[in-house]
Amino acid sequence: MKKVEKIIPDTSIIIEGILSKRIENKELNPKIIIIHEAVISELEAQANKGRETGHLGLEEIKKLRDISKKYKFTIEFKGVRPGDFEIRRAKSGEIDSIIRELALVEKGTLITADKVQAIVAESKGVDVILYEFPKEELAKEPVLAKFFDANTMSIHLKEDCVPKAKKGRPGDWQYVTISDVVMTGDDVKELAKQITEETGLRKDSFIEIDRRGSTIIQLSNYRIVITRPPFADGYEITAVRPVKRLTLKDYNIPEKLMKRISVQAEGILISGAPGHGKSTFAQALAEFYALSDKVIKTIEAPRDLILPPEVTQYSISHGSSQEIHDILLLSRPDYTIFDEMRNTEDFRLFADLRLSGVGMIGVMHATKSIDAIQRFIGRIELGVIPHIVDTVIFIRDGQISNVFSLSMEVKVPSGMFEQDLARPVVVIHDFNTGRLEFEIYTYGEQTVVIPVSSETKAPTHSLAADSIKREFLRYSDNVNVDVVSNNKCVVYVPDKHRSAIIGKNGSNIEKIEKKLGLSIDIRDLQESKGEHRGEASKVSSSEPINFTVKIHKSNLTFMLAAEYSNVDVDLFLDGEYILTARSSKKAIIKISKNNQIGKVIIDAVKYKENLELKSSK
């Protein structure tokens, strides 16, 4: 037992709960503990911000008060509460300084867990005890381990609810109850406290983000999210753990794709729905590159990938995008894994690093393969996208579902006829079959993503069908149009109108064909009865979006509700798909009047036809 009669603890030792433990273990036997008002003020400020450290410190002081009679010591509070200046400069050592001054005046012993505080105090002649407690090794199971078994992917604990868990594997899991005992708010709060305390004691753990109302922790291989009021309606803990660690060999990757990953691909996107195994595949890919004598870095928030020690993991939560950019360019990695890309700043950092020559692998949530590419549109110039991303790997149910490759071509987009419509087009092919799947290009003032498939009509056939139908509505009010190729269509009208449309010796239909630039076959409407002609290239099941449209001098403007800003919107005319456009930050879509689509939409507005906008998600 160390003979110290008068103790002045600083904030660090109070937060760690060391003082009460040393007294209970009879390692310390003080007669008086003097706590500076600055310590109370700092802990109160942290607690008011919803940080666990503030609550832990205040509970430690309460515990010291509770055990003071048993161990025969008194607690006094001295000093002046710090002002705004000291609070703002707390991280610079202002509060530590006034605690040292109190220890010097009182001729007591300063107890701290802060090495810098101890060195400065000793240099000023203050008696100091420094408790440097070694962090525990990995052998001890984390406090959360009792909730997990071999098949548990994640646990979900909330006050006034029974504990639940997801069990199974990515894409094949069940949400089950793991205990019939309802957890109270105090139960969840106490567990959150234990998690926070254990995080400070383990070498493999850290607090990634600590905000008012939420804390994100990496505890061993558990990624933990703690939420509390006022951010949430009650205390809640969600913990996720990798079920299985895989290598690339476990994915049975075809030789063609394996060669691309090994030799050519330098801008890879790994996409998929939440919980389907994106990060597990990214982890396997990182290990593959590391074993291939490549320098690998990661950008994560939080840092939860389980990787070899040779791989340096950077947290974007603790550094700015500019700092990470500078560090990566100076350290010159061969590949960087960017886990969980979310906002525009993430996409721009990814693009900037890739264009600087760093091999980039991005991980993002997406429900379809094309969605991962669409999320770059509007954030990065269209022509630059193929230089940033060359391979998209979509993960479903823990396996590679499909792979896209990107390139840029100058061509006439599929379904268009005139050669003067040639433009730069981002073409997206199925990597395994080589089949063209999508084309992305600018049409007027909008960027459109058009699906291309040999099994469906070309995307612009529905546009052509609308124009042809308008022409023949001059002769009959009952018209069906089927565009069967880029230069031929079949028009179905009532038999009584056929002769008037064809004209004497075919003179009238010849004029119409010359006007429209198509070969036209006029048939009896009864032939199409019961058949679905002129099928649209896209069908949406989402609810229509309310909008206001205005026709200006050079364009049409669709004004949407604010909630539809920066989203992809599908436009339908009489139930037929026209195009996909992305709304602006102000929830506005502009379409040029001087192109074919613009003219079709203007006619639809003038004649009050059924024009609908629907979210493409």
C-alpha cells in the first residue's frame, strides 16, 4: 500500500475509474481526495454532449463518495470552475494546468493516467503518481461475446425489448429472439458502459466516433453502434461481427475475371445490398493483393476490416479528405480499399486518387449493378467515369452475382438512326458474356442511362412509336404502332380507314414514309387485338411523383417536391418509358426543346396526355 494522504486526481484518472479500484484493492489509503471544480465541469460538459466518457467519470465520483465512509477518507471540491477560455483550450492543456496548480498549492499528490501531464507536473516539482495500465491482450473475450454463437451475424439490443439477433450467412439469415428477458434502459446503459470501459483497455479496440447521442466503437472484431436519447428514442446497441473470413479462392472466380483483377483492373467498385458480403469480399481482395507483394492501404469509417498488420487502415472520421489525399499520394500505395463510400466528398476523393494513379477499390451499397455507376453521375463528369471505374463487381448472397466492364466510345446510341447523332457514350458490358447492357450519354441537357438488351425493343423505339402514332391520329382515333426495327414499323388501324391512309396507288402512305423516314406496313387493327404492341423498354412500380411543368424559350422545366432532389427519375408517357433524368439540388429537371424527346413531351403537355414521373429506385 502506497502511503499517500492527500490526492488530487485529474480528469483522465477519474474517467478510467482507476482511483476507486486502487482504494478498494488497498493499494491506496488516502485521508482526503481533493477534486478540482474543473474536473466536474469537464465531465459535465462531456455528459451533456451525450458522451460515455462524461457519464463514466461522474459515476466514478459518485462511487468514491459511496466508499468514502468505509475506507475512511473525505472528498472536497476546490478551485474555480473554468471559464469559456479554459474550456475552449482544454485540449491544449489549460484544464490540466489549473489542476497541477491546485496540487502544488495543496502540497498533495497528483494522480493521473496522462503521461504528458505527469512529466509536466514533475518538472514543476509536483508529487505525481502515473498509472500506465497496460492494455489487455486478445485472449480475453469481449463483453459482447456472450450474445454471439457461431452463426450470429449481428445482435440488436434495445431498452424495453427482448434481445434479438440475425443468424445465418449473408443473403440467408433469420431475425430471431435470443432471450425472453426484456432488457431495461438501465441494462442497456450498463452494457454500453462496460463496452466503453473495455474498449479503453484492449489493444485491438478503439472509439471511432463519439457524438452527442451516438458512439461507434470497434471492439476486437465487433463493430458496435450505441445510440441514446435525444438522438434515439431510447438506449440501443447494435453489434455486427463477420461470420466467416474468406479468401478469393472461396469465391470460385473465373479465370478471365481473375486475370483482370490481377493484371488490369485498377478502378473497381464492389456493390451490393446491406448484409450481402461486400466488405467480406473487399477484405479477401485486400489480402490477395497484400500476398501479391502490393502496398495496400484502406480508408474506412469505422475501421472494421480484419486485415494483416502490413495493411495500414486510415479512418476518415479522424482526418479530412485532404489529409487522406496527401498521405496516400506521399505513401504511394499500389491499391487503396475505400470501404463504405456514402457522400459526394467520398466519391470525389475516390476519383481524385484514381486519376492520380492510385489503384482504387470502392465499396458501396446498391440494389442493382448499374446503381453503383449511377451514383457517380452528377458528381463526376460523365466522360471521366470510365477512367475512374473500369470494373463493377456486384455481390449477392455472399457470392459474385455479375460483373460489368466500362469503356468510352464515340457512336450513335443504340436505337437512334441518324449518323449526326453520334456522341461520346459510356458503354457498359457484361464482363463474362461481352453483351452490351447499358449506355450512358447526354441527351439535351440531361444525362440518361439507357438499358440495352437484345431481348427487348431498343429504348428509342417507344419514342418513335409515339411520333408515328401522332401522325396517324390525323386519319383515325384508334391507332396501334409496333416499331419492329430501326427502319420499319407496323401501323394497325380500323379496316375502314386503311384505304384513305394508303391513298390512290399508295401515294399518301408514300408521303408519310418519306416524312417519317420509315417503311410503314398498314394492317387491320383486329390483327393486334389481344396483343401488347409497342411495349415500353422500362416499367416502374413506384408511385407517381407530383410535379409542375413549365415550357420556356429553350427548355421544359419539371419542378418536383424538395424530397426528390438529386434523385434519378423515370419519365413515362401513356405508360410507356421515355427516359431517365437526374433532378438537381433544387429538385428541378430541365429538358431541351430542340431535340426529339423535348418535342414529344411538349406535344404531350399541350394535348394534356398522361405524362408521369416516377422514382427509378
